[in-house]
Amino acid sequence: MSSGSPSRADRLPSTSSTDSGPTDPSLREVADVARELGVDPAVGLDDTEAARRLAADGPNELRSKPPVPLWRKVLDQFRDPLVALLLVAMGISVTVWWVEGADGVPVDALVIVAVVVLNAALGLVQESKAENAVAALRSMTEATSTVLREGRRVTVRSAELVRGDVLVLAEGDAVGADARLVSATALRVQEASLTGESEAVLKDARVLPAAAPLGDRFDMVYKGTAVAQGVGRAVVVATGMATQMGAIARLLDATEEEATPLQREISRVSKVLGLTVIGIAVVVMVLAAIVNDVSSAADLVTVLLLGVSLAVAAVPEGLPAILSVVLAVGVQAMARRKAVVKKLHSAETLGSASVIASDKTGTLTKNEMTIQRVATASGEVALTGVGYRPDGEVRAGPDIDRGGPLEDERLLREVVMVLGGGSLANDAQLVEADGEWTVQGDPTEAAFLVAAHKLAGTVDRVAEFERRGEVPFTSERKLMSALVDPPGEGAWALVTKGAPDVLLARCSAVQVGEEIVPLDDERRATALDAVERLSDRAYRTLGVAYRRVAEGFGTDRLEEHESDLVHLGVVGIIDPPRPEVTAAVAEARRAGIRVVMITGDHPVTATRIATDLGIVERGARAVTGTELDRLDGPGLRAAARTVSVYARVAPQNKLQIVDALQADGHVVAMTGDGVNDAPALKTADIGVAMGVTGTEVTKESATMILGDDNFATIVAAVRQGRVIFDNIKKFLRYLLSSNMGEVCTVLFGVLFAGVVGLEGASGGGAVVVPLLATQILWINLVTDSGPALAMGVDPETDDVMARPPRGMHERIIDARMWTGVLSIGLVMGIATLLTIDIFLPGGLVEGSDSLAVARTAGFTTLVLAQLFNVFNSRSETTSAFHRMFVNRWLWGAVGLGLLLQVAVVQVPFLQVAFGTASLDLAHWGVAVAMASSVLWFDEIRKLLWRARHRGEVA
């Protein structure tokens, strides 16, 4: 184990760890285990005793986290620092309203309350939707187990299994609890969910001779695994949290979840805004008091109200709610693409991913073993079609990948015999239901059935054979044989398939067309060359042979007759890549995201698939789990920088890889399906669980669940995550620059009141400000929430996958954005104050209108400038006219804002409420022209930037 990551990796119950204590059931005779548990394995428990044990030990379920109460969920929605800042602003606003005499309704305070409540409601609704989506991915039926009770076979809920129950196991069953085998006949169990080993493990009831790793305990079966082949019986020794799966589930409580990058950034922005708001309010109030020579209580209240209003204006009240809406919309878009995100803020994190570490089987590949090559004495053919759907054809020729149909009769007969023989020495079944093809049994054996369907008549011919006996596969023999009776031939046949080198050693002849010829050294070398050629191309190879025996041949000790066989040929089998993954990997690489493959398969197979998918270049090599275990911390990090294929890894190695990548500054998305993957998924920045094949423990610990177990779905979710981040930047850019325009207007209006003609404009010596407090609040209502919300669902403006991932320490509001915010805000302030100056007597430009009219014109200019700024803010570098009409919500929000501004200026009762006066067409024309300066200024700025940075991406 690496010394660089002991704090996490050492917590895992490694598959190489051993339980050597005297109570370890794998080291004890089954009779002793049964006696200690008080059960007769031939009879099982009685119902009364089973009920007593269930009441004493509790249900056979993994402990889940207690449901979070509603009050706690509601409280969590208010923990955002920005929400706290808004609540403080609301408190100040209510205090000022009360000091003034509590006249009317505190509109600004009510608006803030509404925003905070809306934000909390959105968060609660989305979390509820995510929980429902996760629940929908679970099995619609309860898991059941067959047990012996009082000598009878009965089916019970797996949750009701107790220690001492005798499990009756058969092909296709899920193992309901940890159990010591009593008997086993050709029993093979898929333990990938627990150990990460893709091959089914052969089980035996003999006592384990010495303590062994979890994956090598052949006399035990474990909860959460599945029977791939054979039958057996086993005594339950552990249930619930006492199982091996439960031991891993307990580790999840010790694995801490970290805040997402977006949560950390919003927290930082909230703190900066809080300090900025306080500073602005104090500066403006002091300047207003100095410039206007405040002496009366009324003037003091006016100045105080101005400062508070400006502080409220500087805080983007709609930010929390808009952020929640944007994330919720993005999460729903991901869900439609089969990616269920459990927490809102995690959606953006996915867009920041710089590494996607993916399983091979089922995610990058179809998890459907497929025969693609058949090599016989007369040549080699290719089979088209992938997966379990039996569509395809047999091709031959010098370039068999592009060859034509197989027409050589001799080669065709040999291929038919190979696929037919492999289908006879076979315990799998191919099943069609509603157009979907699935297999029951070992996937490798099923590959023969699928391939046989691609040769007309082969399956029908095989179906006529009657099985008379069999010799099961064992890891020691590496062979399986079936004794079959071909109808009407007057003789039986022993058909054998297995490891090619082992099988060839038992062969003395070879099938060549219709003839059987001796297997001389030259032909044996040719057969071995074919095996090596297929193996070098990462195919898993299996040989097929047979021998004829007399009708009525005795079935006792059949394996003694697995000799003098006639070699038929070799097949090349592979789990084919998903067809859409190659394009998805290319898209990820274009986006600057490394794709890393992690698999338990052979290094050659892993490298072949990774090369075919474009993950690595030809000639790259895989690093094995054994090699990882020998590396220290610096060595792990060095390997993580360059290695993109890891093979023969144990599940605990995933945690090492995650640690090393994160230590190197990467945002890591990690996929997994087995229970032993759960700690690594929880530690990763984005844990991605398989929704179809993943265990419940894995789904519980993951950030995102794939409804289709498809790598391409992850890349699509990354794109959506980047769009979410872009939209967050858009509305932040818009809100901050617009609010900065309000700040600049008031700040410079107070500071340069004499220059623009405001000083003494009231004629009564009272404090004169460019905008009234109610007008500032109106601007926030009209221009902040609607356009910003519409901008938050803006379609992709720039090509988000044409730039590298956002760095871990890259600010969401960086120096370039702050420059844009300040410059746009300054232009808004200047345009607004110049408009006021144009219509007021005195100042830089001589006007003739009243203060009310001039202020209304300036007020209108600022509102219109912010509506123009909507289009500026869609990109920092791309013209506002690019894809200008793709977002109808944006145009709707701008149109509504314009109508409301017309109403507040022209409707009499609104004029009274907001201190406005009617404007004629000339006033409106000046306001529109001055407001548009914001758009033209930003277009020039973007044009200059693009000229300096040609070829760069925003």
C-alpha cells in the first residue's frame, strides 16, 4: 500500500486482507458451523426459531442514514452566506422604515423575504425530485431468497433471512446473506460488486485450508453477489451490517464530503459583497452628509435611507433564487439525458471535471461478450454485429474486417462445427422479451449462442441434440464437456471447450472440412499461432474440440475420456465498446478532459479497448493494481499524471487513484457499480454510480447516478454542467454590473452634484440625490430578477467544450469579469448623470426641465441601460448580436421590463408612489440613445479583445 494515502486507502477492507481468527467460518468444517448456529443443514430452521432470531438480530438490511426531517431540510436552505447577507439587509431596511414612522409597507424588506423564501422552496423541491428519481432507479420488486424451513423449500424476503437459515442457490439467484457452503455443484458466483473481479468464481464446499483474501474464499458466498452457474446450499453466518457488504457500508460514515467548488466560490463572493456593501453604504452616507451640509433630523434620515437603499441595491437579492433555478433547470436537463444529480450544486461541479475515471465493463463497453473471430484449420473469419442481439453475418477474405460473405464451403463447415460445438458445451440461455435480448448464465457461454444464430440453420441443428451428461468447468481443469446425442447418427459425441493450450494438449486430430486429419506438429503450431494472434489483439480465446463415442456410452467418470479429441478451432471473444463512446471520448479530449480507464480485466484487453476508444495512443501500456501497491505517495502522483489505463486493479486501488489525481489539482469524476467502489465515489469530486448494475450502497454514496450506465451520458452531463457554469457567470456579470451602475450613479451623483446641476435643484436647500430610494428598489425589481432568470436558462452561446476545464482555484468572478463589471457600471452611471444634466438647468449642459422630469429621465436611462446590458452579459468576448434571438425568455423579460418602466413613468398613481413625472418622446429618445451607449461601449471592448487574442476561446 502506498505510503502516500494511508488515511483513506488503509480504511478499506482490502480484498487482500484476511480474517484468520478462530471464528472465521471459511476456516471451519461446515458441520461445526451448523452445530454452532443450531441448525440441521438438511432440514433448516423452523418458522418459530427464524422469527425469534429475526426479532433478536433485526432485518437483513444495510443500515441507511435516518431520513432528514423537514425542519432540518428547510433550515439547510438558509445556511448560504448570501442569504444571511440579505436577511441583514432586510433587518436594516425594516429598522429604517420603523424609524421613519412605519408609514406604508416596507416594500424592499418584503421583496427580500419573498426572494429568500422562493430560494428555499426551489431547493426543497429539487432535492425531493432527486430523491424520487433515485428511488425510481431501484428494483421495482423486493429481493427474495429460497431457504429450507422445516425441511421445505420456501421463498422469503431476503430482508427476513437470519443466521442459521439454509440458502438454496441456483443459477440467476442473488445471494441474500453471507453464508458457508454446505454443497456446491458447478457453482460459480459473480462477486464483482464486492471484490471487483469480473470473472465468476468457482465455489467448493471443502473447508479452506488456510486464511485467504476475500475473493479466494471458495467455500463462502456473500450478500450482494449473484449465482452465474450451478447449484448449491449454504448456511447463513452473517446478516445485515455484519456482512462483508455491511462492513464497507460502515466506512462511508467516515468518508467526509467536501463543499463543491461552486459552493466555496459563492461563499467567497458573498463575503466580498458583504464587506463591499457596508463600505459603499458608509462612504455614500458620509459624502452625502458632507456635500449637502446635513443639519436637520429629516436630512439625516434621508441620507441614512439613501445609504441603506444603495446597500440593498448593491446586493443582488435575486442571486440565491436565480442560482437555484438555473441549477434546477440544468439538473432536469441532465435527468432527461439519464443523468440523475442528487444535489443542485453538484451539477456545476461536473462541468469543472478535468478527469473522468471510468470503469470499462458496461460503461465504456456494452458488457455483452461477443465472438468476433473464429480461426480453424482452413482460415479465419470475422462475425459482424455486437452484443446479444443475434444480428450479423460471417465475413471472409484477405481483409476479413471488410471482406465479403463466407463462400468457402470447407471453411464454412468448420466454422459451423466450432460455433455449434461451443453452443452444445454450454449452460447459458439466450432470451428475447419485447424485442430485447438478454442472457441467463455465463456471458462468455452466451456468446456462442449469439454467434450460432448468425449462421443459418446452426441453432436449429443444435436444438436437436439431446444432452446425456456433462463435466462442469473448473478453474483447475479449465475445460467443460457435454455428452450429446446427435439424432439419427448412431453415435454420441463428447464436445469440449476451454483454454486453447489446455485443449490442444488433449487433441490428436483436427477437423479439415469434412475430414479428420492427424494433428501433426505443423498443424499444432498453426493452431497455436492463431491463438497467439487473437490474444495479441486482446481477444479472450476459447477452443472447441470433440470426439465420437459409442451410443450408450457410460456417463461415469466422463472427464477421463477428455483425450484423443478432434480440434475444431478457436474463437476470439471481446466485450465490444459502446458505439457512441468513441465520439464521447473525443469530445472529452477536445474539452481538455482526461479520460482514465480503470478495470479488473487483463492489461492487454484494457489497452486494446482504450486504444480503440481513443483514450490512449497505440503502444501505450496499462499499470496494474499490483504495481500501484508498490508505489509511494510521490510515485502515485507521478503515475497519475501520465497513466490513462489501469488494469487488474482491486477496488481499493480506485481510492489511491482518486487521491493521487486530487493531490495533483484535478477535479475527478469517478464511476463505480460495486459496493467496494462506494468510498472512492464518495471521496471523488463527482461520484458517478451505475443506475442499472450499481448496488444500493454505491448509489447512496454517489453524487450522480447514470440511468443507462453509459459513458457518453457522463460527457453529455459535463457539457450541461459547463453550460450551467456559463449561465451562472452570465447572470452574475449582469447583476453585478447593473448594480454597479446604480452605485456609480448615486455615488458620483452625490460627489458631483454641482457639476451635473443637482446641487440646489430642489430650491429648498434639502438633500438632493440623483435617484430616490424607491426608484432604486424599483430598478432592482424590474431589471434584476426577470432578465437574470432568463439569462440563467440561456442556450449555449460559446462552444463550451472548446476550452479546458475550469481550474480548482479559478474564481467564478475573475479579474477580467471585475474589470467588465466596473467599466460597464461606470458607463451606466455616466450615461444616467449626463441625461439628468441634459434636462436640468445649469450643469455641463443647459436644460429647462424640473428636477422631477430630469430625475425621471435619468431613472429611465438607467433602467434601459440595464436592459441593454442583458445582451452584453451573455458573453465576455462574443458580440451581443451573436445568436441574439435564441432565447425567447430573455426577450420576454426585456419586453416586460420595458412595459413596466413605461407604466411607472406614465401611470399617475405609480408616479406618486415612485416620484416620477411623465416624459415626452424627446425625453424617451434621449434616454434610449444614452442607455444604448452601454451596448456600443461593450461591443468596442469585445472587438478589441478579439483582435488581441485571435484564436483564443472565451
